[in-house]
Amino acid sequence: MALSEPVHVTRRLGTTAQVGAIVMAEQAIDTYLDGYGRPDDRAIALDILLRDLARLRFLEPDLDGFVGEVERYIDLLYRDLSRRAA
């Protein structure tokens, strides 16, 4: 099973000390989610990203801090979806 595109971006950005890397990772996630119009589909896409990020943590333990930041952003997106659904 391949990792999703935003996770590849996260992996690439996490290995560099590039200024603004977290913002670029967030933009990759937003672009990925643009392909999912329905809230249910977006929630599933976020779940897939979290699963793939967990696999990335296993493959690249040095990226733990960066992956944690990306996961926090995904959590914010998921909470926003939940609020809109309520």
C-alpha cells in the first residue's frame, strides 16, 4: 500500500530544515482534500492521512515532531468538519 501524496510531501519537508515547511505540508493536505467535496468523503480522507502518517512515523522515527505538527493540523480540520456537521 502506497503512502498518500501529502504524506510524501510531509516526509520530504520533514527531512529538511526548510523555513515554512509545516505551512507547505498544510497546503499539500488542503490541496489533497480539495478532491473530496462531500464532508463524509473528506472525513475518510483525513482518516487515511492519519493512518499514513502513523506508518511514516514507523518508517522515519526522526520525523516524529514534524509528523506530530501535521497531525495536529489534521485534527483541527477534522474538528471543523464535525462542527459544520452539527
